[in-house]
Amino acid sequence: MASSEIHERLNNRRFTVANNTHGLSGNGTVFHYLVDGGAITGTYRGGRIRMGSQVGRVTGRNTIELLYHCITTEDEILAGWSRGEIGQDQHGLTTLHFVWGWLSGATGGGESSYVELAD
């Protein structure tokens, strides 16, 4: 998947959590991405996330890396990193699978999966 294909799969698309057992985002959290060349920006909110932002880049044929930060509904400020792989499910929706970790405000990390919200 070239950068233009990642643009096609992510740009101006919204995603919801499919699996994130050790993370903060969950039911009700929606992610929205924009792609400009190899640069990625995003916002997320919902569930325990009051508001969050992401910035990242395309790193390979179907891979990306992101830095993220958020403020929670409990007024915690958290920041972390993630490395993701972009795929597609049996319905043609874009999927994201991340390995991630905290940089500030929390410790640990994990893996999480997301699926595109169908219109």
C-alpha cells in the first residue's frame, strides 16, 4: 500500500474501537484522521476521552506511526506513541491495528484494533 493508498484508506474517515482491553479509548470513542502526503493528523473524543489529538506519518506500504495526547473526562492529561498497520475487513472497511505505549501521565502499553465507521 503506497502513501496514496493510505491516504485513500484514512483521509477524512472515522474509526471506532474494536478491541482495546488495556487502553483508555473504548466504547463511544471516535477517531477522525486527515492525511496530507505522508503526514497524518487526527482528533478523537468520546467515552473517557474529553478530547485528543494525533500527529504522525506514513512509515511503510501499510504502516503508520503516531504520537497522541488527550485530556480525559477526569481531567487527566496523557500522551503516548503508537505504530499501526492498516488493513481491510471482509466488508471492505478499513481496519487499524496498533501497538502502543504511554509516554506521560500513565505507564504500560498494549495493542488495540479499530474499524472504520460505515456511513
